[in-house]
Amino acid sequence: MDNSTNLNECSSNTHTDTGNNTNTPKFSAASQAALTERGITAETASKAGIRAYWTPEEGAELLDRRGGHRSIPAPGLVIPYPGYAGYVKLRPDDPWVPVPEDQVPNSIAAEYMRDPPPQFIEGPKYLCPCGKGSPVYYPFGVDDSLLHSTTRIWICESEFKALALRQAGLAAVAIQGAQNGGDCNARWIAKCEGRDERVLAEGLKRLAVADKTFIICFDSDVDTNGNVLSGLHQLGVLLAGESATVEVAYLPHEKGEEKLGIDDYLAVSSPERECRLELLQDSVRPFNVAEALDWLQQHWDDMNRKQQMLDFDRVAKLARLLLKRHDFNRWQREAKKRLSGIDEDEIANHASPAEVLTAEAAYTNFGTAKLVEHCVPVLNKRFALLRAEDGIERIFSMNARREVNLLHGDAHLRQVLHDHLKARFGQIPPDKLLGDAILLWKKECPRLVAEPEPFCFEGDQRLCFKRFDWQPTQAPCPAWSEFLERLSDRETFMAYVWSCFEPKNMGRQYLWLRGEGQDGKSVVLGVLMEVFGPAATGITNSHLKGNQFVYSAFYGKRLAVYADCKNPRFGMMEIVRNLTSGDHVLVEYKGQTPFSYPLKTKLFVASNPKPEISSQNSDRSRMLYIEIAESKRKDDPTWRSRLMVELPGFLWMCRLIYQRLCPHHGDLPLTDTTRALQDERAASFEQKFQDFFDENFVFAQGAKLTANIVSKRARAEHLSDNELSDFKQWMERTHGINYRRSNSERYYENLAEGRNELQFPPEAFPQVLRGPAR
């Protein structure tokens, strides 16, 4: 039979405590559908006094909230509670209500929200009067003859579930949620008096508890939801304390399926409903774990392995909650002895510790409001979020000094939330709750509008990777003076050092410090790196291989040091230009989305071999080449510590030099000494090209020389491919000789062979073809 038949013909023949409206209209379409989905017939709904309400004002009057009708959605169903004068529950068809004024974000907070603030929020699915507790629901009233004549009464979680059982011919009552089997008022009074005492709900005591058998039938997630399991345990203990016989009925439930209630389970056609009722009766198990173990032993061989493990898992969890540790250990040994195929390790796996079983219970009602109250402030205090214009997010950890560190993933956020919530509520928070809190924080937190600074001095409250809690002060610095005296250009070195500490400096230079060894340059650069801390990094050979992650090592760094460079041509590499130019580079961390970032890194290179640079302006203009003489004293163990102590005084002198040499905060001007050293290095690097050119070629305006001849002569002189490439650039720069390439030929323009050709050995031309050259 169609359960929706005549639902709209239900009258308002209700109990007197459902309200004084005697001409209730028909149900709304949504209300009718809700009853039909649960298998509630028109006759059952009418007998239970269920009717409709149509306006917020009517709902407010029923709930005695005459001033708060704006927060009551309408229309919906009115569910009366017989035996409790004036108590009804409302079930709105659509629970969405306007956002309360006290929850509307202020104008400042709204500016930081990615999406416009919502105008509606989802309210409770059920509404009840305030301050009247959580009474027990009797589907057909307190005087229902079946409740008094039967010896077996079913207890479920909500009104429609009790109606479904009562409609099926079973005596049933409902509590308002798995945790409401006790008397809330008595519990509150006991806690105020310092007593840990729970009392059975008054509505259940009315049922002559000692003479009855109560079957607790909660939703199918009792196997997986710690809150439901905890409620079952508490209700069973309270009923047993009143001398009642307690049993538990388990609804079928597969892992990953949606939660199933008893009303959903019975909402089928009549023949199938009878079959399901029989299966439901067969699922009843003793609540007492000793009796449950007896039942398991009796039926163990009749079950397959999957059913054995399911039933044993349920009993083991209850045993863990009900028994003290020594009693549970004894129960474990008894189960191992009486049930074949079960060992103690398997019992431990099935029966998690009580604090884990009830962990979810502490956080079940942890909605958005509690996430905002307990989680968002904690994350705001410890972390900062930057969402770039391209939508890529970067999360930074933040300490009390407002120093930040870039995070990869949310493991650190989860750990901070885990520790805070566990300390606050005494239970391990579910992992899903941590993820939900992080997602909400990303939407609600005040976002950074700019990248953190690489460094800041005392008094500057901007976020940075390194904060200096000191200022340069005038003081003697003999250890530094001894080092400076051995430099070829002490003022340029000092000015460049201060440029590292000057946020306004936009220069594109790097400093190459060259010495024969045993001169202290590595110690000095190590001191500078130690001062910058997380805003500094070192360069190794791995950075020179050019993988896509190379620039992630320089994100947020102000200082980079190549402490032992053995590549004299390092200054002509692309990485040097990218580090010092201030241009945007692509920063990519492994497994993360790449993002664009302007590197403003100050680079120090220390080496024993002399550098090699070309005469190109792009190479020479970036380098500050300084040589250092050998130290006369090499066994001073206090030198490094003295450099650290004297650093404020040294930087004070550096700042003075910088202000004099570089008031425009750009590149440092080259002194005659430094320029001469660079000229000498460029001339030395290109001299071999000049010699090779003079011996083999001449400049000839309009002439063309095939590239093959130049390549053969270069191989004869043992020039590498890189050197040949540098030679091409040198000829173009110094002689105006250009390399041309077409589909049919490759040649050099304005170049001819020299008059005095060299005699090449035969092995230099292994595949030369006789004939005229093109």
C-alpha cells in the first residue's frame, strides 16, 4: 500500500498539548514526502497527532518564542509529545534561515573573505522549546496499552524511528539523541555538587523498568561512530542499574554505506517488511558482556568468519568500555579459550582503548561555530596565509617574534590543532575534523597582502624570515680590522656587506673574494650566514646542475654563499644572473605547484682559483672582485667568536661607508683597484682567443668563411665546445664578425683565413674530402 495515501486528509485530531489550532491545513508536499520516505502511514501520523504548521509566527507560538519567529523556517511538521504539557518539536521542510545579526562578519573581516558572506545558514533540522530538557517520546501517548502489557520495549534515537517500530506492532519509545538516555537536570545538579553521577531519564523510569526487557536499537553507525557507541554504553548501564534486562539490536551496515535508521530499514513493502522484522529480531544480542560471550560461544560454529568477526567486534568494544582493565584482561583470556580462531592480539585490534572509542563523541557536535571558536584563533596565532594573484597559496609558520618559515603541506597545522584540542577536551580529535578546521581557517583568516620580508630590524613589525633584535652601534672591532687590512678593496667589501642589510638596495652585483687559502674568508662568510640564519643559504655543486627545483633553495633568502668555488667561470652562469637581477623566477618545490617570485639575493663567492670573466658588460658590471692576502696568524681559536661579538661595531662602519658610496641604493661604484683587477681577469680570459685569432684568421670586410674551417682549427687548438662558443661571442664583440646560419650553409661574416696557415697533422682532418672549398 502506498504510504502517502490520504496523508493530506490527516486532520488535527491531536492531543491537547500540541497547540490550540483546531483546523490544521493539509501537509506541505515536502512534509508529505518526508513521512512517506520513512514509511509512516496516514493512520499512524494521525494517531500520533502529527500535523502541519505554515508560518514562522505559528512556529514561534508553538515553541513559546514569540520574539524570535525570524529564525524559525516554515512550513513544516509539528510533532507533539504526549504527557509533557506544551512540549512539541518542529521539523521544518527547509532548515535554511537568514544569518543572525551577531554572526554577520564586520566590514573589516569581510574584506579578507574570498567569497561574499552568506546571507543564509543551515539551521537545526528539528526545533524544540528552550529550557524544557529532552523528554522521552511515546508515539501513541503515555497510556498506550502496548507499553504497559508487553515485557519488551524498544528504545531508538528519534520520533519517526519510534513511530516506525510502533506501526510494525512493537512497543517503542524514543530518546532525543544517543546521549540523552539520562536525566540532564539531575546530571547537571550532580556536577554542580561535585558528584560524578548519572540518573536514568524520568520518562524511562515511568515504564516499570525492573519488570521489562529493553532493546536498544540505535542507527547502523553504532559500529563506527564513537558518539553513538558511547551513548549506547551509558544508556545500557543506567537501565541495568535500575534492574532492567538490556539487549542490543544491530541494524545491518556495510563499511562505506550511508547511515541507516530503523525507519529507513522498515520503509519497504509489507511482505519484505515482515522479513526484515524477523531479521531485526535475530540481530538482538545481550548487553551484558558475560552473557554476550556465552551467546557467542553457543552460536560461534553456526556463523561464517565475517559474521564471527562482526559480532565479536561489537562485544569486544562494549567489554572495553564496561570493564576495568583487570576484568577486561580476564575477559580476553576467557574469549580466547572459548572462541576458536581468536587470539589476544586480535582482541586488542578489535577492542580499541576506551579513550579512542569515545574520541569522536567529544567532537560530534563540533560545527562551524565551534571550529571558529576553538580552531581558527589557534591557527591565526601560529600561521599566516598568502594567496597570490594567480591563486596559488603559501602557508607560513609564525613564531612569537613574527618570524616565518614556508610550509609544504598541512602536517604542521594538523599537529598544532591536534595538540590544542587534545589538551582542551581530553580526547584525540578525529582527522576529518582537523581537515575541516584547516579549510575553514583558509577562508576566514586575514591573508597576507605581500610576501614576508627576508629580514627586519628591531622595531619593524612586518613578517620576515629573520628578525635582528639589535642595531649597529659604534664600537671598536679589532678582529674585523685585521681582516679588512688584508683586502684589496676594503671599502667596497664593507659597503657590499651593508647592502645585504639594507632593504632599499636594489643592486645587481655579487662579490667574489679570492685568496690562496688560510686567509679567513670562509670564517667571515660563515659569520655572516650565521647572522642571517634562515634568511641565508649556501650553494653547492648540486645547485649548478640546473634541475627545476634549484630556485626553491633561495626562496625568502637574502644571503647566498658559495664558500669553496672551484669553477672559475661560475660568474658567467645563468644562475648568478637570476639570483642577483631581482627578476621573477619560477620557484618549484617537489610535489608542489610552481609559483613566480622575484629573487633579491646578495651573493658571496669565495675561491682559491682566480675567476674567469669576459669583457662583456653583463659579466663585468655584476662582479665585485676583491683579493685577500694570507693571514699572518692561523691558530687563533677565538677569532670567530670575536668576529660575532664585534659585529654591531663592524656593521656600524659598513653602514657609514655604504651611505657615502651608494646613496642611491643601486650598484656600488667600482674603485680603480677593483676595476683594474677585473680588467686583468677579462684580459687574461680572452688572451687565448686573441692569440688563436691572430694565428689563424684576419678581419676582412664583406668576406665569408665557412664554419667548418673555424671548427677544425679550434679542434686542432684543443678548444672545448664552451670555449668555441665564447670565441664566437668574442669575435662579434671585438671585431664585428658575425656567425650566420641558413638552410644550406653556416659561415662567419667579415672573416677570412690568415696568410700564414698552420701545418696541421693529418689526424686533425680524419674525414677531409679533396676538392675546392665552398
